Amino acid sequence: MKTKVQLVKFTLITFVFLSIMLFPDASSADHSWGNYHWARTSNPFTLKVVDSNTSDWDDNLNAAMGDWASSTVLNLTKEQGDDSSRTRKRCPMVSGKIRSCNAEYGFNGWLGLASINASGSHITQGTSKMNDSYFKSGYSETNRQHVMCQEIGHDFGLGHQSESGADLNTCMDYDDALGNPKPNTHDYDLLKSIYAHLDSTTTISASSASIAASEEVTDNPNSWGQLMRQSANGRSSTYEKEHSNGSRTITHVFWTKEAAEVCHGCDHRYHDVH
């Protein structure tokens, strides 16, 4: 009898744990992305953003960089990158920098992707991708700015303030209208908290161990690795992939409302989300 009771308790605990992992609370006052951050030896620090966007996204990138640079701990500078269709589609990471890309990645259910490569808790490189297959029609300039602002924000180590669809007046929420093109005060406060301590080394513009081309995380869903968590409304998913050099790439996926509604709890990679 005692064994059965223990088994029931174990099963219940397991169920609760998995529920928390896959369907965490929709909003959080502390919306850092795990404990990921860029290693640096002083504040404010400067990150370079490699611009591999087409000209129609340049204003969005400039605005997002200007907004995030209002933080007291963070400065951003733009570096012109290859904007050929091949590079934009692949959007390869650059050691010590963030690369921003747009391309027609297909009607595959996602609006934006943000990926960071990390060694331990330290971000070594990052990318943000905007899916023109959707943004070329049916989305406003404010919608575009919301997603650009959010994907860049993830690359600093920020998560979402809310994943419920509530409007918190920040690009780091999932407001159903995608109507918030800028960070808010809480985003800046959290950046100060994330970067309050200094490190003895830096990963900014530093050379990190390269990832084999066959292990790169791209727009191909099969390259994203394992689904680690998903919001209750299905709009946000986080994937993780481990590499042979010991690093790992963590990817935030911003799904369309239509894709999420197909099945909130499903891994959208394997369902018809068109």
C-alpha cells in the first residue's frame, strides 16, 4: 500500500514538473532568458550588430538599436554585413557579435527567430531573423518593429515580459496586435540587473570556438534541437541544441497566432501551421 502511495506521489510530482517546463506562468516580473548574458569586464559595454538586412528593414534595425542603446549598461554599433539572399537565408553567426537578417523563410508558422550560442551562461554570438514570407503582406510597420525589437532584445539575454497576449506596452510581450514597437522601463531595469556584475573575461568581439557547418542552427526547424519549453498559448517556443565543441545554441521562436491556434501544446514544427 505504501509503495502505491509513493508511486502516485511520484507520478503527480512528475506531471507537475513537466507542466511547469512546457507551460510556465504566462508572465514574469523577472523576464531574463535563463541566466544568459554577454561576458564583459566593464559597463557600459558595446555590442556590434552585423546588418544583413535588405534596405526596407534598415529603418527598423536602426530604430531598435537606438531604443535598446538607451539602456545605461549597453551600447550598440552597426556593422555592414553581406546582404546577399544566400547569407540572409542562412544568417550565420559571427563570433562576439549579433547578426540581424530578413528573408523569405517560407510560410512555416513563425514570424521571428532569435538564437544565441552560449558557453556556460555566457553568450558568445547571436542572430535575429525576420520572416518576410509573412511581413511582405498583412503586417503593419508597427508589427515589423515589434518583432525586430523583440528578436534583438532576446540576443541580450532578455525573455518575454508576458506570453499571454496581454499588452504590457513593450516589444517584449505577446500583445495580440503586436502594437508595441519599443522596450519599456522594466526592460531597461532588467538589463541593469542582468549586467550588474562584471566578468573577468569578455565574449564581446572575441573569438569563440567555431561550430561545424553541419551543426549550425538555421531557419530549418530540424536544426533547432530539442523543445525545452512552450508558452501556454503556443506563441513562444524555446529550443536547445548541443554542439560537439561543448557549446549550445538556444533559440526563441515567435509563432504566428494562426500557427499557435492549431494546437497550443504541440511542437509546431511537426504540424500543419500554414
